[in-house]
Amino acid sequence: GSPGARLDNRLRVVNDQYFPKRSGNAFANRALDGFLRRRGVDRVLLAGVFAHACVRATARGALRLGYRVAILRDGVATTSDQRKEAALRRLREMGAELVTSDDVFLRGGERNRDR
């Protein structure tokens, strides 16, 4: 509910969905899982501010629910580069795939155009 936690209106699109997060794990809001399952989603791409906290908690929650998880390596941060690398290493050990924005938006787009 704090001003810094509000979604920037420039990111909103018609018919978008917003799921409030009241703990580190976004999947603690069960509506998120239901929404994704109804749409046949089986893989989630995560980005966020604290790789060692909320990103990790959400990745763990998604993995427990059976989702394949990819972490946007250049879309996460934390308090230091060392802490970020340690968090990314732990996420990979948990079963998350580490990807870059180029992997997702460039190469992924090229693969999608070929289909």
C-alpha cells in the first residue's frame, strides 16, 4: 500500500491483472497460481529488487507448485554484486534457469518468428 510499491501506470495495459504480494513469496497469494493455471502457464520468468529475498522466495514457491522457473539475471539486484552472484548460484541450485534479457527478448523473439 505504500507509494513506492504501487505499479507505475505506464506499465498497465488493457485487461492486465495485478496480484498484491503480502510476503516475500508472490505465490502466497493463491490467486496468482489459479490465474496462471487457467491460462496454461507452466513457466515463469522472475525479476526483482532483492534476489536473495523476494525473488528467491517466489522462485521457491513457484518450483514447489511445479512451475519451471527462469530468473532474469540482468533483471535482479541486491545489496552488492557478491550477494547477487551468491543468490543467483543458490537459485540455480534450487532448479531455476538463469537467463538474460537478450535470451528472452532477442533470441527468444527470433525463435518465435521461425515457428
